[in-house]
Amino acid sequence: MGTVRWIGLIVGGLVVVAVLALVLAIYSGPTAPVPTDPVARWNADHANLSDNAAPAYEEALALLVGDFDVAWEAFNDAEPGEVPAEVAEYVRQNATAIAIMRRAAEMENCWFEMSYEPEGWFLLDHLRHMRQMAKIMQMHAVIVARDRDWQSYADDVVATAGIARHADQAPVLISHLVSIAVHSVLTNLLLEPLTWPELSTGDRVNYISRVIDTLSPPRSMVGVLEEERDGTTWAHISGQRPGAVLDRLCPKRRVAGEMERYYAPYIEFAKLPVEDHADTGHALRKQIEQAESNPGGAGFNVVRALVLTFPPSFSRSFELRARSIAEQRGRLAVLRLFHYQHEHGAFPDSLAALGDDLPGDPYSRGPFVYRRTPGGFTLYSVGIDRDDDGGVHHPKFGEREDDTIDGDFVFWPIPDAGES
């Protein structure tokens, strides 16, 4: 009996120690204030918006007819400047909807009501439609380009910029990334009229004046990431995230603390200039990538293991944003070079002639590469490898493949669609 008693005491003691260790593991660690429901707050902040484009976009989307996917596939398969019958018919059928989209894009604000899905995340279905509308504008622009209608073409460019701005008004990262994707549609459209020999010098300058303000950089990621952090935290502590019932075992301030700890280097990195975001070897970026690959960090942390079962991964977002800004800056330089030619009768000998306010290449931390040529000029970014490859174009200049990409990103002359 004595032996059994001692074994029971030992086992009981071990159980007590294990429980105490578990309690300590749950309650020890960083804490942070618990956010209020961010979705309810966002909706309340936008409840009485004036000049809200969302209802107009919804009206336009409800009017769409025809098969968008078929038209878009034909558009992508077409040769440059070609207008497939499927595209022409889709645009013709939806002339009224396109006119409404254009008017909506001119409005100051845009807010679609947000909610949590039953499975536990933000309901942002409208973002898919924002991308679709930008692609519709792109198809429409190709049709008016065929008729050399620079004014309608400029309207499509400006409308695409408005859609990008509206997509970025929801304070979560996916919204920011959709805005960047729409900006990519915009920058791909922007320079085409400058290649039209039929365009007079006066019309070229008028076109530049109409579209140059569309090249505004995306907003800072700092506020976006802070709101994303609060939304993710709330999804955990409110049970909105799938499997979040386990999180309710943890103190809410501890869940908030672990989320704040995980997001802190992202937010700190977001405060840095885009030149740092374009640097794949930046120390803070390496720290972020390490945290993504090993979210639990050193040692065992119960709360961290629960809330970071599927950790957010945002390092790629900085690459996409840096590329978008490089594209916008490069095309801005092209527009200003053509405007300089109009005022002075020739292109300048160097970019310095355009003034000190011209932003440079995020990848080189210096000016874009610019050379005058007998037919005009060449302008390009050195791209992610930071090497000047002589203007050999690579269409994925800001994307990593095995940590490097050889080649530059040429803004002018406009590269062929398949050139690399």
C-alpha cells in the first residue's frame, strides 16, 4: 500500500506540475489591448458617406450581359492592336454598364458593406468585381484605340485609376493588393497613345495632361497592416476564424499580444521607403521571411501555436508594391519626357533636365537608365537583380524566381507583349 500511495502522490504531483506549466504557458508572454470589432467599426465609419460609388458599381454590374470570361480569354489571345469579335461584341452589349462604371469611378468615395463570412473571414466579394471592371475598361480602351480616339482612351485610363483608388478604400491587405493589380492594368494602358503617329503634338500634350495625375503611388501599408492585425485578432477572439474555438482557451489580451508581436516587424518594415521594400536582402525583410517560415519561433508557446496555426504571410506584398511603384514612376518619367519634347523641341540629354522632383528607380536607388536614341529615347529600370543588362526587357522584373531575375524592365520603347 505504501508503494501505491507514493506512486499516486508522484503521479498527482506530476499532473499538478503539468497543469501549472500549461497555465503558465498560456498566461505568460506578450499582451496587448483587445480591439473592438473592426468590421462593425469600419462600417459605422462609412455609414453616411456622401458621393459613394458602391451603389453605382453594383448597378453597372447588375446590367452586365454576355460571357466576360470568353471575351477576356479572346482579348488575351489576340495580337497587339487586334480586336477579337468576342471582345467587340461584349463591349457593345455593355455600353450602358461601362458608362455607369466611368461615372462611378469619378466619385470621391467607395464603400461596400463588409461582414464576416460564416466560415470566419471578411466578405470582400466586391474586390473580384473591381478587377473585372478594370479589365472591361482595358478591353474598351483597345477598341477606341483602333479609332485613335485619344479622348475616350484617356477616359478609360482615368476610370481605371478611379477603380484602383476605390479598391484601396477597404482597410485590409487584400484590398490594397487588388488596387495594385488594377494599377497594373492602368500602367499597361497608359503609354499606348504616344505611339500613334496620327496623334498631333497638341493632342499628345492634352492626353498627357489628362492622364498624368493617375500615376499616384499606392497608400502606405502601415495603416493597412494595423487594421489587418486588428481584424485577424478579432477573428480569433470572437470565434469567427475557422477552428478559433480553441483560441477561447487563451486570454484575449494574450491572443492580441501574440498578434501584435507577429505583425510588429511587418509594420516597422512598412514604414521604410520603397527602396528598402525593393531590396530582397534587407535585414528586416529577412527577419519577416524567417518568421513566416517558422512562426512559432524558439521554444514552445501555446497561445502562439494556436493563433499562428495558419500564419499570415505578407513578405510577397512588399515585392508587388515595389514593382507597382517602379512601374508608375517609370511611366511618369516617359510622360514628362514627351512633355519636355513638346516644350523644347527635343528630348533632354539626361533625366536631370526634368527637375529634382522626378522619382527614381526603387531597385537601383538612383535614376532610371535613360539614353537618347536616333528615334527618341530608351528608359528602363534595372529590376530586381540590380544589374544594368543594357535594356534587355524582362516582363517579370520585380518578381523573384530562384532569388534572381536577369534582365531589365523597359518602359520605353514599349516592349512587345511577349518580349523577354
